Amino acid sequence: MAGIYIHVPFCYTRCSYCDFYKTTDQQLKDEYIKALCKEIELNRTFFLKEDIQTIYFGGGTPSTLSISELEKIILTLKEFASFKNLQELTLEVNPDDVNEEYIKDIVALGVNRLSMGIQSFFDSHLRKMNRRHNADQAQRAIHIANEMGIKNMSIDLIYGLPYMTFDEWKENVRLAIASNVQHISAYHLTFEKGTLYYDYLKKGKLKEVPEESSIEQFDYLVSALKDAGFEHYEISNFSRKGLESKHNSNYWTGMKYLGLGPSAHSFDGINRMWNVRDLRKYCHALLNDQSYTEKETLTDTDRYNEFVMLGLRTQKGFHLDFMETFNSKIKHHFNNELRHQLKQNNVVVLDGFCFVSEERKMITDSIISDFFYVD
Ligand code: SF4
């Protein structure tokens, strides 16, 4: 079983907080499609061996691709991979790319899940984030997708914005619930190096929100979505029952995935590979039979740290039996830390699974770092 991630690096504008690999130069689209199709072909052995369950078009902004460009990619995938057990085909879309015809066309291509970058329902926030859509377009896009029968839609929200009041956050959560979507991802703003917001932070033009505000916003999110019937299945992700993101859940449980496109990462269970984070270099390498990817073999320590990090972010946690796959030093460290974390009521062990207790969810990151093992 495996998933495929396709990175579409094109955006029309740069959001002030974003550090995903992207370009606003649309000129290399044709070359990108050619290079991507070549990369698909080069991975024919992977497609022969693996049962593909999920495909995820992320970015960047996949909805900057035309329907014929998307079709070309999907048809090339179908040439080499079997779609017979495909459960989920997700496309990330920007609200202002959505209209009735667009939804009809992507559904015809097999897309059965949408992930929409809403971020906020307030124009003032969207402008400050340099998003290219406005609040009306956000509402309209969700409405169209609902009307067109999309039954598996996720929206993204951002909290911890320095200029957002608690009442505005409550309103964003209320509108997200009222929008009748099946999945909500909510991420706290982080100031990543290389972004405009990082510069603003360094120059004192923006300040991080106090920790109490972050906790207040997160606690409100969790309780409001719980009351509305959403399951909190991963620290930043909430869904209606049975509509968790299958693709992302596979990442969190350590399944194999193949990443295609510039900057995309892959994991085969032992090795991690990553493609060059530069569209021009990516296209040039692929189209001239040169190397475009790097690889590292995970050590036991890397595997353990990653396993603990991904597992503890999920509601279900990880099964303790899995610890048997690590060396004795790591097992010893884990058992000591587990005893300590259980005493603090930070984690719970139930039916063999270890997970973060409900009341400590907000400090998940610090619990995870306590579990980390350093050689
Ligand atoms: S947040 Fe999305 S749309 Fe905005 S710049 Fe980043 S990848 Fe592009």
C-alpha cells in the first residue's frame, strides 16, 4: 500500500507566511508537465510493486493548472499505475479558482476530495496574509463545491495571527462549522525563515501572540469542533467520522509514499528521498537524464524520533509493540521516558496504544521532544 504526492509549485502570489516551495513564474508550466510525466515514467517499478491507495496534489497551488494539464498528469499516472484500489484523490484548490465548471471537470478526472485554503473568513486578515482571495470568494467557493455534490471537502484555517482577536477566531470557527465541510485543518501561524512575516518579526513589525492566547484559541477550536461532531484525529486535523484524510494518515503511520515534482519527498520504509527544490533545475535534470533527487537512509534513531513524533500527533497514538523494532538503547530510553510522562499525566496507555492525554494536547510538541532520543 502506498500514496503518491504531486507537488505543483505554481502560485499567482506569495502569501506572507508561506515557506512551501513555490514560484510565481508561470512560464515553465509546459516544461514542468513534461518533466513530471517523465518522473512518473521513471518510477514505473514503484507503480508495478505498490498498491496505490491515495493521490494528493499539493503545492504551491494545484488549481493554477488547467484541466488539460491536470488530465495529462492523471492519464500518465494511469498508464503506469493501477487505480483499482485508489480510495482518495485530493486536489488542493484556491477559492478564487473554483467555479461550477471547474468542479465538474475535476470530478470527471476522478478527484474525490478537495482541500481548500480558506485561512480566514475576514478580509482584513486575508489582505494582511497577502492571500489572493477574499472572504466572499471563500464562502462562494465552499457553497459551489457543496452544491456540486462534493462530499469530502477540507478547509484550512490559521490561528495565532498577531492581528486576530479571540472573537474573530471564534467567528472563523463558527463559519467553518456552518460551511458544512467534512474536514477542517487548523494550523498555528509559525514564522518561517525566508518569509515576509519572518522579516516583520525580526524588524519588530509583527509579534508572536502570547502563549495564553494560543492556548485559548486552540482550546476553543477543539471544544467547538467537538461539540459540532468533529473528531480530533490529529493535533491539527478534525473530521466527520470516517472522513479523515487517508493520504495524510498514511504519512503519520509510516506508510510508503512517492513524492513527485520539485521539492517533493518520498519514503520507502527505510530511505527518505527528496527532489531538488528548484523548478528550473528539476525540469533540466529530468529532461536531460540527470539526477534530480537525493537520498538518506534513516538510522534507528531517526526512525524512532520520527515514529514518536508522528504517532503522538494522532489521537490514536502508536502501538507499543512497534518499539520492538528499535535497538535496546532506544527501548530503554523510551521506557524510562514513558514512566515519567505517565506520572505527569501527559500520556495515556490504553489497549497497547500510547497517546497524548486530552488535557495535554496543547503541549504535544514539548511531550514529543521529551521522548526524542539523541545518540
Ligand atoms: S500558502 Fe499556498 S497559495 Fe499561498 S504562497 Fe504558499 S503555496 Fe502559494
